[in-house]
Amino acid sequence: MRFGRIWTGAMIVQVALTAIGIPGALESVSQTMRKVQTRAQFPSREYLAARIDLDRPFEREPTPASQDRRAQTFEALTRRIAQEPGVVAVTYGDQVVGSGTARFGEVESFPGGRPAYEGAFRTAMVSPGFFEALDRPIVAGRAFHGGDFSPTARTVIVNEAFAQAFSRQAGSGSPVGARLRYFAKSGDDDDGAGARPKPAERFGADEASANKWFEIVGVVRDIGLDPDDSGNEQAHVFHAVSAGAMSSLVMSVHMRGNPATLAARLPLIAATVDARLLVQDSQPMAEWVRQRDEHLIVMVGAQVVVTILVLFLSALGIFSLMSISVSRRTREIGLRAALGATPRQVLARILSRAVVLMGSGIGAGGALLLLALALGQGPSGSPAEDVPLFAGYLGMTSAVMLTACLLACIGPARRALQINPTDALKEA
């Protein structure tokens, strides 16, 4: 190739950057699509969700009496909604199904032992019948019973993703029977030097203590509405709380048929139970999921457009430089043919040098990319998972660039070989 050192270096750098950047962009798109596809598997069209609250003075502190009245009101609302056609079950939580508050904590297999599991997980408060309404059975241990909804109870249920993470860190075993406690928020209780955070309670500063533990009594099937980048459900911890004790309340209704009709009538139904009931965002759960995924879908579209544009421009640049380089060697190619070189030999010489140049850039970029993945810098942090995945992306990217390079070389070379050898000798 008749490139100087600067142009050769620029070409290699361009190819290397493409080899690094395009696989990363492809994985980002794939991660987002996995999240959307995982949530699409949940039968959200069979549910509706709405934020429910009981109008009360903002400054008034909740009391046991007021919580009892709230509980009675929500029980009456539940009975009224259960009478509607097509309603299968009604349940409550402090957030929309699939959402959760991010927390950090540790799990001890036995009191006083070393933590068997430390990590991040989501937490949510749920009312009686929550898992049954979502058709998510208990797969280990037991479900919540009446005593778990007492304010003094310290029991929780975790999902399968939590149990799997526990087993990976602990080496084996089930989290049922283990004890869990939360850490304070990052930066709240340390000196800024990375000290280990102190345990803290989830239910308010007045109960914050380093000695409060929750017993894991059961493992529930993953819901499937809160996937991570790999499409797997994130670890969740569920606390049993009665509807009257929740400061924020989201009602979920399992239905046979279209939930949109009931969603439209829900404010009126609530008003017939108690005029103080406030209903907000009453809509099918599929709409909640769509709103949650809307920005992801927009982001995927933008990522796909940008990735295709970058790959196209890179291939176009490679094609242009290679095509010009080969075109400027028209007389040389004709002269080699006049001296006895066969078209196959000429093409092989041109293509081999082009492949060496492209291979240098792909090799440099690919080596840096795979080295970073081998050091655990990939999306999953596991080289065994990330290296094969990104090797496939790198192979696709390399195929596009090599194809553009070879097409750029073959066209001008074939035109040059059509020159009369005698004319090539005269021009030389």
C-alpha cells in the first residue's frame, strides 16, 4: 500500500477504535433489549395498578388508631373491588410491582458468624396475598402468615435471584433461616475514606440500630419485572406490612379480561367506599410497563442509529482510502501483468497487503478490548461470560471492515488488469 507512516498509522488507529467501540455499543443495545424482552414475558395485560391514598392532614402524625381506620377503609375497598366482574385478586404494595428501593446489606448463616453474603438488593413492602395475586409461588421455606404483619415482626421473604446470589457467595446452601440486616446509605456513617458502612434499619431513624436483624423465612419465584443488564431478575427482599401501615400505597388487581374498564371506573368505586380515598394513575399494568420501557426503547433506537452510522462512516473511510491507493497503482499493476504476472498473483499481492493493514488495526483494538474483559472490566465482571460474547461482536465488526477493504481493492485492481500490457509498458 502506498501510504506514508502517518496515513498508515491513522488507518490502524481508526480500525482499532472501531474494533473497540462498536462491540461496546452492540452490547449496550443488547442489554437494553434484554430488559424490555424480559418484562414483556410478565402477563401485565391481566393486571391494573393504581396509587391509592386516604386524604388526611399532612402535618398529622400517624397513630395506631389512624392506621386501623386506614386498614379498615382499604379492606372495604378490597371487598368492593373483588365484587367487580373479572376480578381474581386484589393486593397492595408500597410501590408498583417490579419496583424497589435499592439497599445494601449482609446475610449471616448463623448468629455471630462471618457474613455469608454481602451485596445490593431491592426492598419492597407487601400486603397479605401479594404473591398469590401475582401467581408467584413460594419455592422454599414458607409464605407470610398473620403474625408476620405485626409491627414487631422481623421476617422477610426473598426471591430466587437473591437465593442464587447467596448460594454463589456462600458456596452452597439456602438463605432460608439466615439473618439479614441493612447498611446505612453510602457516606452517611463513614468518614469518607471508604470505611465499611454501619447497619441501619429500613423503617425510620427512631429504629436505627446495629443489632436489628430480619429472619429470611421463604424464597418466592422471581416476578420478572426488574431485570438487570443480563435479563436476569435482580435480588429482592419483601417485608410484610399491612396496607394501613404503608405510607405509600399501590394497589394491584389481577383480572380476567381487559383491565382498562375497571381502571377507568376505579376512582368512582373508591368514592362510593369513602369520599376521602384518592386514586391516581389508575391504568393497566401494561401501561406502567410501557412507560417504564419508553425511555429505554428511545435509547435503543438512538444507539442503533449511532452505531450503524459510526460503522458505516468507518467502512466508508476504509473503502475510500483503499480504493484511492489501489487506483493510483494502475500503471504498476499493468506493468506487472506485462512482465508475466497472472491476475491471481496481482490480486493476491494487493489483497494480502490490505489484509495485513486491516489485521494490524483489528488485532490492536481487539487485544485491548479482550484484555480489559479478561481483567474483569466487562459488563458482567466475569471474563468467562464477557470474552466469548464480545469476541462475537468483534468478529461481526471485523467482517464488515474487512469486506469494505476487500471490495475497495478488488474493483480498481480488476480495472487496472484490463489495461493492455503494451500500453502499460509505453506509459512506464
